[in-house]
Amino acid sequence: MKPDVNSTEKRVNAQRLTDGSRFAMGAVGSFYWQGQVFEQSVDSEIKDSHETHEAPPTVNVDDSYQGYSMARGEFTGDALSDYVAGVPKGDGLLGKVSVYDNELESLYNISGEQVGEYFGYSVTVGDFNDDGLDDIAVGAPFYTDFESNSFETGRVYVHYQTKKHSFRNKRDVLVGCKSRLCRFGLAISAVGDIDNDGITDLVVGAPYDSEPGQPANGAIYIFHGSRDGIITEVSQVIHASQLNPSLRGFGFSVHGGLDFDGNVYPDLLVGAVDADKAVYLKTRPVIRMHADLRVEPTFINLEQRNCELNDETSVSCFTVVTCLSYSGLGAPNEITLSVEWFLDDFRNLTQRAFFLGGSERETKQTKTMTIYQTNRCQTNVAYLKNGIRDKLTPIAVVLKYTLLESRVPRGQLKPILDQYIPSNVTTLGHIKKDCGEDNICIPDLSVSVTKPPFDYVMGSSDDIDMMIVVMNKGEDAFEAQLNIAMPSGVNFRNIKNTDSSLSQQCTTYKNDEGLDYILCDLGNPLRARDYVRFTLKTTPNEKFIDPTSVVLAFSLVVNSSNPEDDKTIEDNYAVVQIGLAAKTVIRVTGASKPEQVLYNSSLANHINEHEEDLGPELVHLYEIRNLGPSDIEFLSVVIRWPSTLNNGQNHFLYLPEMPRVVQGKGYCMASMINPENVTVSEASPNSTYRALYDSGSNIRQKRDLESLRKRRLTGTHDDLILQVDCSDPNLRDCAVIRCHIESMTNGDVALVQVRARVWMQTIIQMQKEFRALEASSHATAEVVDVPYLMKPAEHSVATYKVKTFVAAIDSGPGYQRVEFWVIVLAIVGGCLLLFLLIILLWMCGFFRRKKAEDDPDLLHKAELKPKPKNGMYESVPSEDL
């Protein structure tokens, strides 16, 4: 709550010496609100006074509010009272407190930490760490936690005086309420020793704090001092709603240190400003308990079965002796406690000891005890099960007690237990072992490991096997265990016993940090001069291996329940480092679609406006496969492409668009992309490369291609084949395409597609010298980087060449335009040839014919000619003719 001008001008804070001889006060409105502190004798006849003065004009400290709060202490070592004045708007609105000696000479200043937190709104002095020196507690009620959006929650700073009468940099910070505008620290007071431990305690007011679901009516927070300083964990919180729902602004002011009810404990006065009330809180007496718990005998001999159960079974037993007493300033003459005893109170252990409660076996006993200020003892008998296996772990006996409500004389307060004294006590009963007269076995364990002779290759499916040997060169080791910290990404598979006489059992678990561990039981006990040898099999999982690691580190620790001598403990530890390696193998293959381009020069278009006008489409597709075993982070593919002929003078396999990575993650870059700016056709990005796997290829074209390759005719230019091979690094007609491919795991495939158009005008020009052309693009793939900190000794490189034949086909009807005079000449020539053929046949007698009467043979044949009759043929007699 920010002070308004009128109230601040009149605000006066006063402090008086214990003997009442002197008086000091602050007046915040002096010197344009710089503030001022006055100090003088209360005896009017003694003219002895001091005051602070106005700051020089060169120093702008107006509106600082010095004297807003005041406290008295001793900070010079002269046993005279000094003063502390709060300046909540000083030091550039950080706030500060000024420390003065008894004549108001400045000693030092302590500044706040956050602008506007109003550091110095309240101050108090007390010895909070019991070193005999006064410390200063400063309230900053408008402190804001910007990270949690909690405005004006407030806090209190405790600064400790050193033996040199200065204040060290170390200070404690007290926080209380977390609700907005609760203003923790608006009032603070050193209230004396309210818990009877001899150290000053602190009360902090938060007048606008609230409980969940309750109005913001305020609360006070109690913090106890200790020899280490103020205990930052709050001891008690008292909300207004716990006392009276009508209280509002509870905690706006607090004061303590005086005993109003005569019970020797200081009491509290708390102001509730919005209810115009003050609340008087009495301090209850504090009881300090003294508990002694022991087991008799200290070493329990399991061979001696001196006790009988209800069924007459003989068992071993021991006695639990408990002695209780208490003390405290103002404590009553007697108190009543509820006391509980617990046996074997360790988690995850099988119960070995028990009490007899009638016919039942119990691990817990409860009793109500009335305790006087003198010591009272209680004896309980506990029994042990026969045949227990865990002989090394002590039997834990736990005592717990609570104070029961009891009647007290009228006018007295009910006592409470000192919360800083534990209300439970634990003692141990040891089982006697075969370890000599002292019953102490001192083992001498050691662990050694034989690791694989090779590094682990990332991505491989190999296991990591390690031979482990644990030896005990000392006395028996009880519950001997081997603990193996596994590197991230490595899983436990199993163990394989070798020549050990003991059996091992290994299990996996996670520690509190979530790290994987293997715990192997080696024997209980692992006898003196015995050993365990086995093979540990583990399986790495690359997905969970730290990519920044260069080794897989296994940490092994062997120990036992009975501790080992520090001089022999060094060989209980072993660290095994398996080196990590990366190895990649890549393969490049390719295909051409189509495998040969057959062209007809008569169909060539001399106007190249669209991509289709250039010539047939041609696609080369390169497949890059990661054969593993390791992953690839970056891969480079360089393709040399036959884009021109005659040293760049003529286009050949023209690139209308940028080559691209059609499968996988990556991109390509190249120059000489569509230099003629022809209109590029829109096609599906995947349609072209999927067509390469089409089984319906033109078989006839393949046969023609093979025959063309095998022909070796002579005497004509038609039989020459021009080879444009970009695998030759000296060939200048090849454009360079660079592709960058990322993130290829083992088995991944990336596809790079290069689409081009055959420039037909250039091909027609080349017909004068060559019958066909063989164009070869060449790809080189190289691994650039792997996603591991370790790098392979050498990067994998693979190459491949894709060929395409470009050849002419024979012309047919409709392929060439025939001139008109050629047609006329052909008709005339044909007619002339027909006329000459007719004359030749006539001269040879082809058109002459014999008559029947002129040839007897013909006449006879005519007589024998069959004649149809009733649909059939029959011969006719000659006389009927």
C-alpha cells in the first residue's frame, strides 16, 4: 500500500533506549521529503541532541522518505545504542537502510535489489544467529516476482553483522505468501525467544494474505532463529480467518518481545488496520523431549533360542528399552504421550522381528504413557523368526511419540513439543556373524573387466560383451553387489556364467535422475578368497545414444553391506570405455527414360517458344542408397551433364528446369538452366521419375539400339556415332549439377531427377557428320558428414554413368514433301514403260489365240466336257453333239 502525501508528511517513527534516557525519531517530510532523523535526551535540562542534515543541492535525494521506519541496535562495538533508518525510495528507488552511530554519524548503507520494492518500508534489529551481534531485517513489501506474474507479494531480507561490525554480502531472503498484493513484509518485528532455544525469532506481517477460498484478510508468519541464521522455512502461519472472520488488514503492524501473561515467554500484538482492532497472541510453553532407545543385547545370537512363542516354538529374542523425559521453561509437571514402536522399519525388506500381541504377531506396538519431569523407562520384548537369510542388515527399532491433549490449570496455556527436536528415534540391533570377536567382517573386493578389442560401429547390430571378474580377498562380504551404470542408449540383454561356483542374478532399474543401472547380486555372503566371473551382454540402441559421445562409458562399482577398509577400496571401481566409430557405404545407380531417342528431322520445329518445340524429353534418374551401417548427416552428389556440343556453341541436352531431389530431403543447384527462357511445361513432380519403373518399355527400340551399337559399316558417315561422355573431366560441354542431401539413415534411398530436352536443331546439324550420338551423364556421390561427434577414417564415394542414344529413323510417306514436277515425271515415265511392255508382249505373240476347228485336239477335249444334270455332272456321247 503506497503512502499518500498527507499521511507520509505526518509519519513519525520513534525509538527509545532501554533505560529511557534518550529518544530518536524519523520525520519523512523534511527537506522536500528527503526525510530526517532526530536524536536527543529525554531530560529537558540536558541540551544534547543530534540530527541528520539536508543533502547538498548537487545531490538529488528529494522524495527519498528517510526515517520511514526506525530501529535501534549496536553496530560499532562501543556498547552504545546506534540507529537504523529506512529510506524506501532512496538509491534510485531501489530503497535502502542507513545505519547511524549514537550521534547520527553515518556508518554504512544497505541497498535493495529491485526498483520499487520499497526496501526499508519496515526494519527491525535482533541477534538472529546467536553470535552476540545485532543483525538487521528489512521489509520490501512491494517486491514483485515477474516470472510468475505475482505482483507485490513482498519479501524480507536479513543482513548479518560480522565481527568487524560490517555487513557481509551473504544474506537470507524470507518469502511467505504467493497471492497478489499480499505485501509480505509490510510489518516486521524481532519478538524475542518464543521457542525457548535462546535465539531471537522474527514475525512478519502480510496484511492482505488469504487462505484458499477465503477473503484476503491478512496473516502473520513466524520464523525461528538458529546458530546458522534465520530458518528460512516458516515455522507457523496464523491467518485472520483462524481467529475471527471480521478481522481485516491483520498483520499491518506487529510487535513482540514483552511477556504480558507472566509465563516467561514473549507475546505478540498484531494490528488489524481495516477492522480497527489489535490482537493479543499468547505464546504457549515449549516442551523439549529427551528420548533414549536401545536394544539388549546389542549383538543378537541367532543360535541361542531362549524365548518361546504361544505355540511353544523356541526362537531368538531381544529387549527394547525406552527411557523418556522432558524439560522446558514453564512446562507442566506431567504430560501424556502416545508412544509407538516399529520393528524392521526399512522399506523393501522382509520382516524378521515382531512383537507378541496376544496370539498375533505384530511389527508395531502402541502405548499411552504419562511422563513426569523425572525419567521413565519402558521395556518391550521382541522376537526373531527362525531361518532368516538377511543376517547382515541390522534390525531397526523406531520409536515415535506425540503429545496428547491434557487439562491444564485455568489461565495457563497447553504446551507444545519443540518442532525442531525429532519426534522419532531409531536404534539398531545387530545379528552376530562369523567375523571374529568384534563381529565385524571387513571384505576386500575388487572388480576387473575385459572389454571387446574393437570399437562399436554406429548403426551396426552387434552386441557388446564384457568379461567381468569380482574377487573377495578379505573376509566375508555380505550382500555383495555389482552396480553398473549404463551409458545412454545401451540396454542390458543377459549374463552368461562361466566357471564361477556361485549363481548371479542381474536386474535393471533407474535411479532418481532416470539413468539406467544394472544391479547384480554376487552372493550373501561372497566368501573370503572367492570370486565371481561372468559375461555381461548388452545391446546398443542407436536412437538413444548421445550423438555428442565418442565413447560408451560403463561405470562399475562393487560393494557389500559390510563396509570395506578405505585403503583397499580403490579397486572396487572400474570404468570401461568402448570407442564409437562411424562407417558408411553408399551405392549409386541410375536409369534413362527413354534409353534411346529416335528422331525424324522432318518434324523439327524452327521456332523454339515452348519447351515441347525443342525436341523429345529425356530424364536421367540417379538412386543413392545408404548401405550403412551408420547414418549420414550430409551427402554431396555432383552430376556432370552433356548440355552443349562444340565447346558450348550448340545446345544438346537442354535443361529447362532445375534438377531436384524427388525422394529424400535435399536440393540441387546448377548453372545453365533454361538460358533461352523457353516456356516450361507444368508436370507432376513425381510423374516423370515413377515412369522410369514402367515395365512397358519399347522392346523394338531396344533391339534397334543394340543393332545400331553393333553395326560397323564403312564408306559412309551414316555409320559414325558421336560419344559425349561427361565422365571425362576434360570435356567442356558438360554442365555441373551439385545436389545436397540430408539425413539418410541406414537403408534410406534418395532419388535425384534431371529432366532435359534434346535440342533437335543441333542434332540435325550433326547429321552431316554422324549417324547417332551417345550421351552419358556422370554422377559422383560422396558422404560429407555423419551425425556423430566421431568421424569415419574416410568418407564413402560412389560413381555411376547413365547413357542415352540419340539416333535417326528412316523417312516414310508423309515424312517428306514431294515436289509436283516429280509426280508428273513419275506418271509420264510410268505410262511410257507400260507402253513399251505391251509392244514387247505383242511381238512375242502373247495376244494370239487358236480356234477349235483348226486344232483336232481341242475339238476332242470339247466332246469330253462334262455337262451338268440335276445338279450333277455326266459325260455326253459324241453322237448327241
